[in-house]
Amino acid sequence: MGFFAEDIQKTSVTLYIGKYICIYIQQLDWYLLQQLSESIQMQESGAREAVEAVRKKLKHGGAQQKLRVLEVLKLLMENSNEQFHKQFLANEKMKERFELILTSP
């Protein structure tokens, strides 16, 4: 597939985000968050992939998953480098997703 859409190679960034969101964890798993932050920093497209994975979970996830992804996003904003912040702010689809979340009942 990928005729009309740009395919993004899935790496450990997407896997860590998916694992963190899908597994029900009572307490924050700092080790998993550290692994995610390191994966984002080590890969050239890590920040872009992380933003896209978060956006997709916000779009397609259930209510509990959306709460978890917002928690992950908050932690990434606090603990990630400037490249992640720039990528997050430059993503128009993410802005649209937040507008929908804020205006929905």
C-alpha cells in the first residue's frame, strides 16, 4: 500500500507508545518512558514517528487509551528534546485532532 500516502517505517518508537498505551498499568512505568525517550532521540525520524503514533492513538483509540496517550504526550513534552517539541508544534493533523477533542462533548 502507499500509493497516495507516505509510508512511515514503524520502529521501536511506535512499539513503545503502543505498549505503554495498550497495557493497563496502575503506576507509571518510568523504565518504559526512558526507553521511549531514548528511542526518539536515537532515530532520525523518531520525533516525527512519535507524534504520528500519538495522533493515531488519539484518533482511533478508545476513551481509556486516549487518556493514556495524553499522559504519554505530557510526559514526552516534559522529558523529550527540542526536536520532538518542534515536530509536535509543526504537525497540522495533530492541531486538528486537538481542536476536535476540545470542541467535542
